[in-house]
Amino acid sequence: MMRADYSIKSDPSLTEEDRLDNHWTENWNKIDNQRRAQWRIKVRPEYKVVRKYAPQPGRTVRVLDGGCGLGEWCILLKNLGYEPYGLDLSTPTVQALRSEFPDMHFVREDIRKTSFDDNFFDLYISWGTFEHFENGLQDCFQEAYRVLKPGGSLIISVPFYNRRLKDIDAKHGAPVKDNAINEFYQWRLEPDELANEFKINGFETKHIEPIYTREGLNRHMHHAYGFPYGKLSRLSALALSPFVDPRKYAHMLIGVATKK
Ligand SMILES: C[S@@+](CC[C@H](N)C(=O)[O-])C[C@H]1O[C@@H](n2cnc3c(N)ncnc32)[C@H](O)[C@@H]1O
């Protein structure tokens, strides 16, 4: 069963859309809009998967980045020769991207209901965004299905309900929502749940893989042994990650599927 993560309750008078806009704007402001360098994206595990499954680049090959954040992937895709479109709900983030890159396509829209035509994109990528809606992931999948061309690829990452978390939940019980103090934050999925989401929304699964073992290990050392987050914990996680089982520790899942 998908597992829900909760966060501390924000202003209850806000709509879900405004809450998400505020949350992510705050997040991006915190890192002072420092965009990751292109080489840093190229060493991310998502890049390896995109290189393997994306169509060949071309000016007519349209790619949507759903939840594009600071726009790094769109900039990379443009440099690689694709025609990228970045979409995000964080208003100031998208405004900044539009003024910095007037020749590129950046829109402030909701990933669940976009303004793009049917069958518009050859490739749709989305990192860590489909899982943020309490009613499930289906609205994102259905919109992805609508805007992708038949045969087009969808590549997404979602939080992984890994064995470490399953063990913790088996011992202590899964997190429970207390309406007085917390609110829904995100879903965590197992690989067969992601495959099922692809299937029921009209996609054929090509590949699913746990990624970010190092990040998951870093969290484990913090929660299980009180290791403070910092350089030392990052280096320890880096050294240990090749020796641990990704199914137990990986932080995210990446999935690739095509529109039937
Ligand atoms: C985990 S971040 C990922 C950002 C970026 N893809 C990356 O890998 O750095 C999730 C992004 O999704 C955006 N987002 C959240 N809800 C959204 C929605 N309903 N529609 C569009 N974007 C949304 C957030 O503003 C945020 O930029």
C-alpha cells in the first residue's frame, strides 16, 4: 500500500494550490535560486535513464518538464538540442525563468490541468512532483497521457517506500494524520505500485529502478543513529552506498513508460 508522509500544518485558509506555490517558492528562495551546474545534472541518476530512453534530440522534439523548479533540466535539454517546455506552480520561480530566458517556454501552471494541446509532447519528464496530491497520482498521469503523443515516453521519479521504512512501520505503525497538527505532504510507492499506476493510466512500463541510495542512507544514519546532517554524513553515505541494498535504502524510484 502507498504510504503517506505528513508535514506540519500550514495556514488552513490557503487552497491546496496556494499552499504548494508558497511551500515551493519558500524552498527555492532558501537556496537563493542557485541553479545547479549542468555537470551536476549530468551525474544525477535520472540523466543516465533519460539518455537511455529519450528520443534522439531535435528542434521538433518537444519535452515537458512537469514541476521544473529552477529550470535546470530545460536548460540542459535545450543545450542538447531538444525543444523543452518547463512548467511549475511556483509563481516567482517561473517569472524569474521567463525573464532570464525569454526565448524558452516556461509556464506557471498546475501539472494536473495544463493548457497544452492533446498529443503535443514526445517526452515528458517529472522529478518528485506526481506524488504531492492527497487524492493520488492519477490526475498527473491522466494529464500526462493527454499531452503525450502515442508512443511518447513518460519518465518520472517518486519517493520510494523502501524496506527500511517498511521495517520501521511494521515495528511502530505507519504515520497517522492528526488533522490538528499536520497535513498531507507526499506519497511513497513500491515498484509494483508505480507499475500499476502506469498500467491503469494507459502506459506500458519499460523500466523501474530505485535511485538515490546515498541520500536514503544519509537519512537512515540521521534517524537511526542521530548522525547530524553535514559533510561527514554525506561522505560516509557516499562510501557505504555501494555496499548496501538499494531496495532497502534508496530514497526515490524512477520509472519509464510509453503511452500506448
Ligand atoms: C521536488 S521539486 C522538483 C523540482 C525539479 N524537478 C528538480 O528536480 O529539481 C517539485 C516541484 O514541483 C512543483 N509543483 C508542486 N506542485 C505542482 C503543481 N500542482 N503543478 C506544477 N508544479 C508543481 C514545485 O513548485 C517544485 O518546483
